[in-house]
Amino acid sequence: MAIALLADLLVRKAIERGDFDDLPGSGKPLDLPDRHDPDWWLKNLLKRDRFVLLPPSVQLRKEDAALDERLDALWSEDDVRQEVEEFNERVRRGRYQPPAGPPLVTMPRDVEATVAAWADRRAARAAEARAAEARAEAHGKSRRRLVRRRRSLRA
């Protein structure tokens, strides 16, 4: 009983100070579900903050699909190795846990093969960038020649 009175007193003092005046959503109705759900506020929080609660097997499958893209953003081979090893550790942990959803079909990745594939993709991107740069440079030179030719014709 004393805790309820103390809480009520603290809330009243906060109202008097104006601590609750400019809160987000102030004066707007609550978005309540049609039927009683004791966890409505938690579900709204998850939806608002875009939290995703997936079973571990599905989460690992999504991580596996996005791993190459995440690795391509890394610069050093050591960072790539570490990221793949951390992924493999999560897969191993998932295999030893009781299933909480669909079965886990994601396998650990071969670290050396993944690093080699990363290096190949990186070399291909570098070659493509050099080729694009050469094309842009050639286009710029031909454009300069055209501008010079037009200027000489005007003169």
C-alpha cells in the first residue's frame, strides 16, 4: 500500500512540474486491439521499432543468404575470416539447441573457400572498376578532341 501511495505522489509531482506535457503521442488515442491482449504494448513496441523475432533456424538462414554481401564490405582477409568463424560458431550453437521452429538446414561455411571466394569477388570488382575508369578516360579524351575540333572549325 505504501508503494502505491509513493508512486501516486511521485506521478502527481511530475504532472505539476510538467514532465508529461510534451510526450510523443500526447492527446492522441491509444491504438488498442479489438480484443483484450495483455501483451498489446509489447507487440506495438516490436512493430514500431521493427524488431524481428525469428526462430534461430530462420534467422541463420537469412544471415547465410546475406553473408557474402556483408563480407564484401570488409577490407581485410583477417576481418573476413573472423566474420565467417563467428557465423560458423552461431550455426554450431544453433545445432546444439533444441529446435524452436523449422529444422536448421544451414551448414557452417568452409573458412578457406569463403575467403578465396571473397578475394575473387574483390579482384573482379577491382578489374571492373579499372575498366570503367579506362572507358571514362577514353570517353573524356574523345570528347576533348571533339571540343578542340569544334573550336578550330569556329576559328
